[in-house]
Amino acid sequence: MTLLIGAMTIGLILSLLALGVYLSFRIFNFPDITAEGSITLGAALSAILLVKHVNPVLATAAGFVAGALAGSLTGVLHTKFKIHGLLSGILVMTALYSVNLHVMGKSNVPLLSETTLLTYVEKMTVKIFGGAARFSAFGWEINRQDATVLVAALFGISVIGFVLYLFFRTNLGTSMRATGDNPSMIRALGVSVDAMIILGLALSNGLIALSGALLAQYQGFADVQMGIGMVVWGLASVIIGEALVGVSSLGLLIVGAVMGSILFRLLVAIALRWGLNPNDLKLITAFFVFSALVLPGFLKKFKLRTG
Amino acid sequence: MLQVRAITKTFYPGTPNEVQALRNVDLTLEDGGFVIVLGTNGSGKTTLLNAVAGTFFVDHGNISLDGKNITRWPEHRRAKLIGRVFQNPFSGTAPNMSIAENLALAAGRGRSRGLGWALNANLRKEMRDRIRSLNMGLEDRLDNAIGTLSGGQRQALTLLMASWLKPSLLLLDEHTAALDPKSADQVIRLSQQIISRQKQTTLMVTHSMQQAVNLGDRIIMMHRGQILHDLQGAERGRIRVEDLLARFDDIRRREQLDPSVAEMLRRNYV
């Protein structure tokens, strides 16, 4: 049970990554690889601030802001310097690797003895439940601490998801969506497509870095390598989410991305439990995303040929 | 009032593909004027429209609209003054967004986009009223994605969007060329309605001589990046489709003559 709760919590935290990837890949149709650098940036910056005893809320927010800056940099490279979108992301991601090392001063920053958001949740747990460290529900022994963290994460992510949904219904948010849907149309209606792309990538990478900041606090360390493969993981979550809710309304797609991220983490946890070699995880995820991208078209062709 | 002064545009300069798309074009369009631009393929009529819309910057010359010099304004800034309908019915609307959201984007044309709600009850009511005037039964489908509509319906909505806030200038770029005859007819009638009701200053490019004769109060014929004929006033009143065709034949004949004459002159004198 601890394993499942842990997987769900990480899934919730990484659902911010999924939302960020959804924003850049699906809404803007922009293959943004910056994510691999910005998730580490968020983790690194918030970790180093926590080590310096900065308030955890501020440290986490700083992670978001740093990620947003990184994203807007990718946007500027793409729109103002006319560099291909994929390459802009790769450039910023590569540069961020050095930046992250400088921020942390070493390749790994442990957080086990620092005051983090997790400490707040712990205090809250004691306040609500009092002494007992374990309780049983549905016939399972559940670690009280794990359960509260899960509930807190669920609450936090729900709030962020809802705010995002509201944002996409404002004038600015609809203009952003239209920028991805039909740039020539929104330009003809007086919106600067460049500004929308820069702002959108800032928001996307801000969410991704926030995800990194929360992940570092949950797992108790920030590591310079933690971003590797994250884009593909985020994409896998988005694809699973779309399969769950179908490509329909905006609100459902946001919920879908969160659910996709949780389900993906659960699948990974179960696969590892069944003896999957952790080294193969990225290979299998890449293969999964590949088949999810190719299979629908392939099946259609197959149907046409036989039917 | 639109004033185009001696604008020039050359694409791919200095390469074998060099095209002089606009050569020293002058055009003044009074407020409330409805001008039809005719021309053969590659004559520069769409280029002229795009130059005014700001799709690219002209090499030389000036463009001013409403007394403002917009020559160096980027496209999205000009959109505050200019409404546009494209040839491709898919270019003017965002397919994955609802009819209401598309119209809401148009209702904010040229304004800065803040964090206010894109849609509200008042705006929805106004949308329903205006869409009802299209007679397409779309007023009850405000929340349907635009991608589910036909080309004609999408073009009618684009027209409604371009004119939602009365622009200083409406640009119509062969906006019925990609539609079936029935939808084309419907969109043309709608264009006429909007233009006459709003006394809308309009620049319209078309291939159809019939449309040119039936619509508008002035006809401009372009060829090779220049304005060859500017028919207005009484002359415009008398013009018929046959006259326009005759003028195009003229152009074509001169076209055929030019290279052979040049060749003869070369042989005799060089």
C-alpha cells in the first residue's frame, strides 16, 4: 500500500509536468524540450534556497519563476531569433545543465534535514490525527504521514488545475489557445503571436519547474540528472490522459493529464514491483510513446485495407 | 481613408526567382469606398492586399490608414484598424475552439488581452442576435467547435468576425473562391449586407468578372505589379463583363507582342 500511495503522490506532483507538456506540445503545438532542464532548475533552485533556510513556500515559488524565465528564453530564441523550436529548446536545456550545476554547487543536494513543504504537512498531520503513526482503512495498514502528503498533493494540484482551467477561459487564455490552433487567424485579430508563444512557454516551463521543486522536496534531494527523459514521461502521461477522457473539452483534458500522470506512475510502480529492470524504464516509455503516436494511424490504414 | 504611395515589393531579390510583385503602386481609397481589385494570376493583387495588411513590409513607399502612417507597423498592430477575410475558409477561424470563443476573440480585435472572462452573458446574447442574421441556424450551436462546420459557414463567420468591431478597412481576399457556388452566393450577399449597412470601406480581390461588375463602386485592374486601369464614376457605371474581358484580352495581346517585338528589334539593330 505504501508503494501505491507513494506512486500516486509522485504521479500527482509530476502531473504539473504533464500539464506543462500538454500546454507546449498540445495547445501550442510546440515541441519544447526545455522541460528537461527547467524541471531540474526548479528542483535545484528551491533545494539550494531551502538549504539556506528560506521559507519553503518562497523557495518553491522561486522554482516556478526560474522555470518561467527559462521557458521565455526558449520563446525568445524561437520568435525573435527565428531558431527552430526544437533547437531553441535543446539550446536552453543544454545551457541549463551548467546553470543547474552552478546553482547547486555540486551534482546533488540532499534535503533530508531541511524545513520543506513536507515539514508543514507533517506538522498538520500531527495536529489533525494526533499521536498514532498508522491507521487502517479498507483493511490496509496505512502510514498516516504518507496519506496526508497524498491528500495535500491532491488538494494542491486540484487548485492549480482549476486555476489553469479558469485562466484558459479569460481573454488572454483564449488568445493563447487560438495562437496554437490558428496563428494566422489570431494575428489578423490583433494578437502578437510572438508574445503569446513566449508567455505560453513561460507558463509551461514554470509549471514544470514547480513540479521539479515539489519533487525534490518529496524525494528529499535535488539531482542534476533528474530531468533526463522527463519530456517523454510527460508526453506519456498526456497520451494516457487523452485516452482516458477522449479529446474533448478543455476542463476534461486538464483532468485527463493529471489522471494520466497518476496512472502512468502506478503502472511504472507495478512494473518495477514485478521485476522490471529500472534501467529499461526509459526504453520502454519511449517505445510506449512511439506506439501511441504511430498506432492510431497504422490501425486506420489497416482497417481501410481490410474493410 | 487608405493612402498607398508608390509602394514597391520584390520577392527573392538577386536570385533567379526574383519577382517584382508590386511596382510603384499608388492607390487612394476614400472612406466608405468599395473597391474591387481584378487581375490575372501573379498580377500582384493579393500581394497588394497583403502589403496593406502587413503580412510583409514593402521595400519602398508609404501606406497610411486613417491618417496614421502604418508602413512599419507589424501585422498584429494593423489589425486594430483592419479586418480580414482570407481565401482559405480554414484560415480565418480556430477549428478546435467553439463558435462563441472565436467570436469573443474577434470582439477583442486590436485590444490588449487581459484576465477578464472571454465570454459573458451579454456578449453571448449579442452573438446569438448577430449570428441569427446569417440564417444558417448556427445561433443555437455557439458551443460547437468551429472545425465541425462547412467551409461556407466558416467563411460567413469569418466575415462576421472581421466586421464585428467596424474596422477602418475591410480586406476580402478572393474570399469566395474556395466555396461551392451556393455558399459563395450566400457569402457574397452577406458581404454586401455588411458593407452597405456599416458603410464599410472595403478592398476586395476577386477572379470573378461577374462579382466585379455587380459589386463595388470602383474597379482596379492589375497586371505585373502595376495598376493598369482604374475604373470609377461614370466609366465604372457603364462597364459590363464583356468590357472587362476585352480589356484582359488587350493585356494578353500586348503580352504576346512584347517579346516578339523585342526580338525583331534586337535582330535589326543589334
